[in-house]
Amino acid sequence: SIDEPELSESSGLAVSRVRDSYFWSHNDSGGKPFLYAINSRGKRTGKIKLQSTDPIDWEDMASFVDQGTPRLLIADCGDNGARRDSITLHLIDEPDPKKSTTVKNRQIISVSYIDGPRDCEAVAVDTERRKIILISKSIFPLAGVYVVPLPKRSDKKSRVHVTAKRIGTIPLPMVTAMDVDPSSGDIHLVSYFQAFRFPCQQRNMPIARQLSAIPVARELPRWRQIEAMAIDKHQDVWVTSEG
């Protein structure tokens, strides 16, 4: 169990790229602008506050290494009513998960979808293909796949607006989380019902072609509501439940 009362609805999960066997997570909509560091036993070890941030609906996060620097992406992308003109992605350098800190400067990407507002709970970063991948959530097996460019790293405060390009549709309902295995390029998805791995045949293959293949399905623990996942360096899949 996660031994942190403040982290009551783990809606996003990312592996620390600074320390092995540590993770970052955050609460669902209505939460404060905090990220919580936990170890593999669920004990809180650190905390990040994103200064001057008012979360609407944080739904996923990702960790990656860019230009040799460990980084975190926090996705304020939830939109249950499909009403938001744009969503917000925050990019920061990852602090030490064994410390508590406040982050002032960050890169902010304001994202609009080319075909109108979408609810989204699954976001991942692929540094090899320089893409941020977003997958929409629907009760129907029609998960839209969108991409935006991954910007070059900066430790300065900045904000840009981009339009997410739709590159395909996956016949899966209720997709709630996603991660990219940096060692293989495999894309992992989680729904309320199963986990799926889309193998990467060639590291630079088009993402649309990779996600159009038949995935490898895996069973999940029978928890109440699994909404977050992360892939560690051993290619193990970690999940958390909002319950």
C-alpha cells in the first residue's frame, strides 16, 4: 500500500530516472500541485511543489532522460465533459526523490486537439522519436492516438501552444495510462480491464504503424480502478489504483 495519506487517488505514475526503485505519483482532479516520491514499498520519500500552478485535472505523468538530464512530464489533460479548448503539459527537470523541493521554472506546452476537445488520461514520452503521445479515453473502443513534438530541453520558464496531430485509432475502450519502454521502444497501455504491450520492431518505426499491430495482452490485479502505470529499467510494469 502507498503509505502517504495525501496521495489518496494515484492517477499518474513515473519511474525515477535519478534513483533506482523510486517513483513519482500525483492525485486526480481536485488535487494540489504536488508530486509525491515513493519507494518500491510505497513509503513517501520526497515531494515536489509546482509553484504558480492551479491543476484542473492531472491524469498522467512520464519520466525520461533528455540530453543526459532526467525529466518529468505532468499532464493536466483530463476532460470528462470534452469542454476544454486546450490542455496543459508541464516539463521539469527531475529533482532527487529523497528530497522535497519547489519548482519555479518549467516548460509549459498548451495543447489543442486538431479534431476538438478530448478526454485523455494516457500520455507518454518517446525521446528517440522526439514525440509526446496522447491517447484519448472513451467508453467505446475508439481510442484516438495523437502526437505533439517533444521540445528541446530548457531550464528556463517558457510556454508554447501546439496542435496535436491525430495519427490513428486503437480499438480499445477506457484507456487510462501509458508508458514507453526507453530500452526497446515498446508502448504499454492500461485500461480498466487489461494491460497491453505494442512491440517496437524498429526503434524509429512510425508510431502509427506500431500501434496498429496486435498487442500482447496481460491481466491486471483485480483492483478497483487502475489509472496509472510505469515501466522500470527491468521492463517490469508497475501500476497503481485510485482505490
